Amino acid sequence: MTGTRFRKLTFSIVFALGFAFISGTSQAVTLIFTFSGIASGSLGGVGFTDRAYTFSATVDTADRMTVASGFSYNSVTPQASIAGFGVVTFSGNFRVNINNNTGGLGIPNDDENFDTVSAFNPVFDTYDGLTPIGPVLTNAFITAGAYPISTTGGALSFNGAADVPVTVRVIPEPTGVVLLILGIAGLALRRRR
């Protein structure tokens, strides 16, 4: 084997092992918990009837805490998208709770001490909050008009909502995507030569 071929082979092996090591050590991922359905209520004093909505809360799995009943992500900033209104951001201190005792998943408002949205399904009895899941059709409730939610678009309240499908999806980690692109580009350049 010539010196040039040996160096290329060595470089390829070191690059591949480095890529595998860096990708393998990156364990935290970003998840988005979404609750969506049809609801009636008001936003900023403007009423709506039977509109599609989605609540979402983005978390980093490195921030997951174990609590007596399951798991929790503190200090999240949920958003709501309501058809015809656009996207609003919730104001206050919120978290995502996974209650393994009751099969519940919710976004409580710690300032007001109530759940903004809660979903119940036996699948949440064993859910660890670290992986994608869903959609899961749930028995759910959304905060009623008695407890409006402060948002960037004004007070948000609901008069009623149907069962809520819940989905948790993963956002690809930027570092992993960049490394993958660099690896493919490196292989393409190597092949070109």
C-alpha cells in the first residue's frame, strides 16, 4: 500500500470514528409536545367557534426532571395557534408534566396553579418524556373560560373542546445535521478525487 493510499484510508477511518463518537455523545434532543383539536372560546376579546387550534411546548430532554409522579420540564414557553388568529405565546411560568400515576400529560400554569391543557391516556403511564410518541387520542380538557390564559394576543379562554390528539415529535439537533452534511460532503469530495 502506498503512502498516499494509507493516509487516505487512515483519514477516512479517523473521520468516521470521530463522527460516530460525536454523534453518539449527543444524547439530549429537542422535543415538541403538541395538543391539537377543535375548540370555541375567545382571544383578546374576539370570540371564535369551532376553530382548529394547536398548543405546543418545546423542551430539551437534558432539562427533564424526575418528580414523585413521573417527569417534568420546567420553564417552558408554550404557544397556541388558532385558525384565523395566528400564533400567540403564553405569558407566565409554565411546565410540561408527565404523570405516570394517572396516565396524564399536561401543561400547567404555575402562576395560576391550574392546568392549561391536560390529556389522559394509559400510554402515558409508562411514558418517560424522552422520545417521540403519537398521535395519541386522549380524553382531554382545556382550561375553561373561568381561567383565561395570558398571551401575547390578549386573554385566551375556551368554552369547550373535543378530544385532543397529542403528539410529541423530535426536532433534529443542529450539530448532528451539520455533522451529517459535512460527512456526506467529505465522502463526495473524496470520491471525486
